[in-house]
Amino acid sequence: MSRANLSIPPSRSSSSNKAAESANNTIARAAVAFEYAPLRNEAHTPLGMYVTPSEENLMVWNAVFFVHQGYYEGSIFKFTLTFPTNYPQSPPAIKFVNPPYHPLIDEAGNFNLGSLFRPWRPKEHHIFHVLHWIKAAFKKHALDKINEDDAISKGALRYREDPKGFANQAIQSSKLTRARAMDKPSPVPFTELKPEKLEEYRTKFGLRDWASFLTDDDIAVKSPSSQTVGLGIIT
């Protein structure tokens, strides 16, 4: 006598879990799309930062950030924002492609948002807040306020005890991120402009020199060997 092949139907709880997971994913994707829309407003996107969703996955955004002043002057930072399936209940994960020397960034490139967004409040915190904090984190006033508990790169905490040594490390880090950024294609494409071409575009489009955007923090840490660098975004 042969044994009959029996198929066991999925339990109701399993089906319910899958339905709930699908609903959560739909909500998360809608929330992420909603977050991207305001970034077209200049007041919401930090100056020098460009962000675009991945072509393969809306839940992953690619970004590039050009630093023109301060300890990290000349840096080109590429990073990703990866949104969890329960967004906006939980924050996105920020990861730098070429990790710079910074107290809030570990060797793998993970950026600690907890120093400012603890706890994460989904009704109050938005992605443009996150982007502005990422930019601010490289400025002197933010570095001054980073405490040891939030620093995931303990070595970079030497900023307080040895500002000069930290500045030298930051400069080396900046050169490395720039070299690597120019070597490999970027999801947010850009190209380097010669000084004369940069001046031509400034005149044509009525753009101000980066020096006009300097803050007191930038002036305080400005490198004497600094120079204007032209980087153009390809759209």
C-alpha cells in the first residue's frame, strides 16, 4: 500500500505574518518616497550634498558630499542611506563608502546617528534633518560636542587632546577619499573642472565663490594651503 502525498496548508498565523510584512513594506516604501520629494527644495538639501535613490532599490539612496572648508576641506564623501522595512519607525543606516577619520564613523564606514537622534522620533525626524546633521558633523562646533559614549572611532577622539594631530589625520583622510572618489564611477556622477572652466560657469550662472559661504567655524580651521577646487555634477 503506497503512502499518499499530503500537503500541509500554511497556518493562518503564517499567512497573517506575510500580509503584515507586505503591508509594512508598502508603508515604508511610501514613506521613503515621501521623504525624497522635499529634497528638491534648496532649504532641505545641504549645500554641496547630492542624493539620489538607487535604480535597483528605492530603499537605498546614494549620496555624495563635497567639503569645501574646515578640517576636511577637499574631501569627497560617498555614502549610502539604507532604510529599514519598518521605516519611519526606525532610522536609516548611514554608511560611508570610503570611511574618513572621524569620531562618529567606524572602520567599516558606519555613521553613528545616535549622538543627535536618540531616540529616533518618526513624527519629528526626517531625512533632511539627517543630511544636515551629517554635514554639520564635520564642522568644529559639532566635533567639540561629541562625547566618548557616542564616538565609535575612539582613536579619532584625540581631536580634544591633540587638535593639530587630528587636523593632520583629517587632511590625509581627505586626500584619500578624494583620490578614491575620482577613481571609481559614482551613482551620483560628477567630474572635475579646471579653474578657468569653473570661473566660466560661475559667471554664466551667477554662482558665488565658496568663500562667501564661510562660517566662523570654517575660518577658524581653514588650512593656509587651501585652494578652490571645481567639481561639477553631471545631470
